[in-house]
Amino acid sequence: MTAITTRRFLQTAGLLFAGALLAACGKKDEAPAPSAAAPAPAASVAAAPPPAKVYVVGTDAAYAPFESQNEKGEIVGLTVDVLSAVAAKAGIEIKFVNTPWEGIFNSLQQGDRDILASSITITDERKQTMDFTNPYFDAYQLIAVKATSKVAKFDDLKKLKVGVQTGTTGDEVVTKQQGKNSTNIKRFESTPLALKELESGGVDAVVADNGVVVNYVTNNPDAKFKTVSDKAFAPEQYGFAVKKGNAELLEKLNKGLADIKADGSYDTIYAKYFGAAPAAAAPAASK
Ligand code: ARG
């Protein structure tokens, strides 16, 4: 099984853990920090936490560097780190369960998942059927093509074969451009599959989230891809989704998210994956 619990995550993510401890020292907080490093409050000996609900988190773990499986089958990535840190702040237990993108929204509706954490872009359409936390990451669509391709802008894709992951915002923009009935749009179950198809020449381009495209291009130099950006693509933001009306959980998550943004642990996670603080951070600040 490919599930990791908050606790397990905290044991392995040293950096983050240190951040959580610092935060736990700063104010009274129910972060489930083992007592090793922090001066624990006097009563801690007796403080066995009551059996808590474990919130099941659905994620399509084929989306590095946001959510993917490592060699051990554990689900890892920025989304995992962020939500785990949020959960620690919120004092809730979570468990990630690999969930195919195509069924992911349904799994929330059905109650099989309590939270979706899968680089999901907050859109007006999706907001009608689920509730989103505040954003945790900014993104935009990016085009991947062979390094030799003449494609220089989104418009150039109009008559070309384009690969997308089914039902993603990448699918939406290309569908809008080419029309619903276009036979040139090739839809794949995952973004890596679409990119593999580009490698083998089955499509001329792939449109997907920038972070994932850049990650793939960087880690697969033999594929000889390049990326093409276009201002035509609207800014997107990722949020965690909960079942519509689950205000209690939503509030906990939003509070946790605000906490990790305020105490710097969000920035630490961001830097772990992208090597620099988010654009909003002070340019001179170096750690
Ligand atoms: N951000 C895009 C969307 O919401 C793609 C997300 C795909 N995520 C994934 N884990 N496959 O449509």
C-alpha cells in the first residue's frame, strides 16, 4: 500500500519537522511533536492523544515534483509536504491514498476521500461541486515540444496533435482552442504518459502544468524537449479540495495553511523543491 501517515512523514522529513517544532515552541499548539527536542509542557507524560479520525487524502501520484511515488512506493512531493505540515498544525491525522485522476473528484463526492491534494487548480466550475482551501501554489500551462519543433506560441498548436491529461486544465485550454470534436487532441490518463507519447512522436506537443513539464524536461534530457510559454495562459492556483459544505475541515486546513505560511515552513518546503523562496519573499533574504 502506498499510504503514509502524518506521523510517518514527520519522522522522515527532518527539515520540516524542525520547523514544526520551532512553531510548537512559539505558541500553544497541538502539533503532535514527539518530546525529544522541544521542552515539553509539564503535563505531557500523560498526554496520550485521543484516537483521532484519520482523514483520507486522494492524490494522483504521477505528478512529480508535486505528488509522486518514490522507490519505496511512498507518496512524496511538495503537495504531500505542504498538506502534512498543514495537518500537523491543524492537529489532524491524514493518510495519502494514490487515486487515479479520472476518478478523483468522484471519490470525494462518494465520501471515499476526505481531502483531495493533487495539484488541483481552483476553477469556478469545480467550485460548484467541491470546496477549496486558499491556494497553496501558483501555476500556469506550459507547452512541451521536441527541441527541433517550430512551435513558438500556443496559437501554433491549432492544427497539431496535442497530448493532455484527461480532464485537466491543460485539456480545457486545448479543447477550447481546437474545439470539442477535434480529433487532434490525444487524452491520457496521466501527464507522464502524454509526455512519453511526445517522446515517441505520437503527438506534436503536450500542454500541462509548468512545474510538472519543467521537472520532466529537466530529468529526461534524452527526450530532447524544450518548453514554450505563452501569456495567453491564465494564471492558475492549486488548492486542497474537501466535500462541498465541509466547512469545519476547510477551516482547519485554511488555518494550518496560514500558519505554515506565517512561520516560514511553507517557504522551506517550497525551497526544497524549487530551490528558491516564492516570488513574494524578500529578494535579499538568504538562508
Ligand atoms: N492543475 C491541473 C488541474 O487541476 C492538473 C492537475 C493534475 N494533477 C495530478 N496529480 N495529475 O487540472
